[in-house]
Amino acid sequence: MSVAEYRASSVSTPVTLQGVDQLHGVNVCGGILASVAPMPTDPELHAVTFAFDAAFQRFREASMDDSWMAELSNMLHHLYRLRELCITRLADFEQQIEPQVPARKPERGATWARNCDTHRLFRLSSPELAPVYAETYGAVYGELLWRPRIELPLAPDRPGRYLDYESELEGKATPDTLRLAFHALAALL
């Protein structure tokens, strides 16, 4: 059979698929696709978590300043989306993230840093700085660290958030601390 004959026969012959496509996780029944994966119990939380995780993965795979800044901006945006979801659902949300709760300090610091998002919030580690080791590794040797607060422009602040940035983020691995902040906030829902 020639290529032309194959194309002609395959176009005119309807194909009905049966079974499960393991690669894409869909059930194919008589040409209708149905998801095999169960629906998440909280679709809103799932949507923002999935988006954050995708941005985190792209951040780790990036190898240029522009890509890092774009994905850091995306991760901060999804942290903000999660924060808004918490505000909507939790009546006492502001009290739950007060500075006395150590697990929430990275979120408070990152929320403050988001106000500086148009500026470069990170820098590469260097021999002059103390070594920093991350939980995950990216495409480039070395780690991206949060810049010192004094190098960032002044930003609007709720009481003490810049102090949380200084104590919890400054000089630490950017992606790991941001992921920690995201998951600590998601745990409230």
C-alpha cells in the first residue's frame, strides 16, 4: 500500500477506540474520552496548587534571568491566589497568619516581596556568600537566593512582613522557601 492509499483509507474509515490510554490517563470508550483520575475534592485548591507546581517546575528548568523572573512572578501570583482563597474561606485568616505562628512567616515575607515583584528578587549564590543547599536542584549550577531586603525598593507593608522577609527568606534558596510558604498556607484549607 502506498502512502497516498494509506492516507485515503484512514481518512474514510472511522476508528472507534476502546480501552485506557495510560500515557494521558483517559478512558476511551467508543470514541468518547472520560477522565480516569478522580475529581479533586477541592477543585479550587487543586487548580491553584497545580498552577503553582507547574510554575515551580518551569522555574527549576529555567537557565536564564528572564525565565527565572517570569516563573518567580508566576509562583508569587499563585501564592497570592491561594491567599485570596484563604481569605474567602476562613473568617479568621488574618489571625491565623500573625507573626507569632512560625510556619506562616515565609508566606508573610513572600507576600511582602510580591510588592517588589517588578524588581529582581533573587541573586545567584557566589563564593563570597555562605554556601546554601537546596532541597531541589535546577538546570543551572548554584542556587538562586532571595536578595537582602535593603537591596529591594520600599514596598507597602502590613505590620512586620518585611521582618518576616528578613528572617525567613533573605539569603535562602528562593524556590524551596516559596514552596514551603505555599504549602503552609494550603494546609489551612
